[in-house]
Amino acid sequence: MNKNFFEIKNVDFTIGGKTKVKNASLSIENEGDIICLLGPSGIGKTTILRTIAGLEKIKNGSIQLKDKILSSKNINVEPEDRNISLSFQENSLFPHFTIEENILLGAEKNKNNKDKKISLKEIIQLLDIKKILKKYPHEISAGEAQRASLARSLMTKPDLLLLDEPLSNVDQSFKEEIQVRLKKILNKLKISTIIVTHDSYEAFYLGNKCAIILDGQVKQFDDPYNVYHFPNSVEVVNFLNRGILIPAKVTGENSLENKDLGTIKGNFIKHYPKGSNVKLLLQPEDLEHDDKSNLKLEVVDRRFRGTNFIYTLKTSNNLLIPVFVHSHHVHQHEVDEKFGIKRPINIDHIVCF
């Protein structure tokens, strides 16, 4: 049986005497994998990072890295002996050092680690920070400071890199490009990483796996595709806010009925007996636009997203249903117009609660 590169087993994460996340289990299967922690502010994501880094102790369970126990009820390896680098959301650059000197501190910290060959020049180029190297922290923007802090963390050559909202201060127009560069660096250097983010799209892009943390628990830990398409609870659906739950009745092995939409067919992720009343997850891409359809719903809102529109449609029972349409579709509907839904409705994977 293969052991995970990093593993948290049944740990209560506590800070200031208050338990933030209870009985949590997470793992990084292979060296170089990335996991992302998603959840609302104040839920305990940063506490998890601080505990992994050794800044907080645990009273139950264990935290293990490369077959070595770092934290348990009886063991607590000191932070400086863990070879873990923690980069906080608020950068921790030394104000009296230039950006270049700050970054080189990271290289100095782990200069004897021969396992990972990290090129300072390459990191500077990938994070686009060459023009700020001679400046001091007070002379650069918050986004530039975040990237400089990230560069310093990478230069420490850690076994495990912990990033707390690493791109929260990066301009939106530049964020996606930095995400691509960051993923390229981490994959090339095979640096195992745990990233805290509030941006689900960022988590879905960067993470091999995502952990959804709600109400003091890890509600779901899975690969991004499954988290999005197969959420395991109503709480996860509501947090991701990528669809709605509508009432329906199971009418057969592969079908159910909704009063407004009629018959919906597909493959159930979980079996329900015929006649069961359920809540069906309906995501924007599940319904298709068809002006010729006899199923017409009222447009109450239209949001332009560049590559697509998201229409909000109102049914006769006042359900508000989001529908995705490519921005190049021929007939763009205005608010108060009727919008056709293609029949028969077929959803590949039917998720119900």
C-alpha cells in the first residue's frame, strides 16, 4: 500500500482555545500535487496552514510529511525543523531590505538542500518582478509584494509550500496569467503545495484536489471536476453558488418531473425510489436554448460574461433558473422577453438531495 506524501488524519484545528475545524482529514498523494482549501472567511483555513507550519499545536490526530510525524498529541516538530514554507496573505517582507535581498533570504535559508534546483532568474521572470528588484517594500504595490513574497517562499526549496490567498491583491486583468505561471513553477519544481483561496475558479484551475470547508468541517475533499459536478451536500451547492435546487419527483430509473420544466432524463448519481420528492441540482449549462421550443420562460436578468451570457429565467411557479448561452448566439433576449428551453431535457449526471 502506497503512503501519501503528506497526510492529515482526524485533526481538530484550534486557535486561541477555539476549535475552528473539527476532525479533519486531508492528504497529498504524490510529491508535487497541489490541494486548495475553499471556504468562507473566518472558517479556519488560515488556522490549518498555521498548524501545518507548526505555529499551532494539536491535541488529537496527526500531521505527517514524507513518512515523518510533524504533529500529534505527543509530538510537535518545531517550525524551523519542518522544511515547510508559509506565505501569508499580508506579505511579510523585511522593510529595510530590497525586494531582491528579501528573495535571496529564501535561497540562503535552504542553501544546503540539493534535492530541488531552483533558478532565481526563472522565478523572477515567471512572476514578472524584475523591475521591482531594487525597490523596497514600501515602494511597490500590494500585488507586487505578494509576488515577491511568493518568490522568496519558492527559493526556500520547501518540502511543502503553504500559500494563504497568494493572489488576492493581484489585479484581476493579470491574475489569470499569474495563475498559469504559478502552476507552471510548482509543477516544474514538483513543490507540493496547499493553497487557501476564496476563488473557486482559482482552486479548480490550480488544485489537483479541493477541500470545501463549511460549518467547522471538511464537507468535501475531491478533485475539482467532482466538487463542481457532483457536490455531496446542499451546503456545498449553496457555497459554490453555481446552480439552484428545484423541487422534482422521481418518475423512473432515469427520469424525474418538475412542474415547470416537465420531464427531465439522465443518469442519477444516487438512486432514489420512484415517487421520491427530491431537490434537483440545476446548473447553468444543464439547459439548452431553443427558440422553437414550446417551453417558454420569462427573462428577468441577463449577465454578459464576455464569452457567454447567463440568463436568469422565471417559471410560472417563480423559480429563478440560470441558463448559460454562448455570447455569439443569434437571438439575444431582452428582459421580459420569452426564452425557449430545448425539449426533451436531458442532464448527463442527475444530482439530487
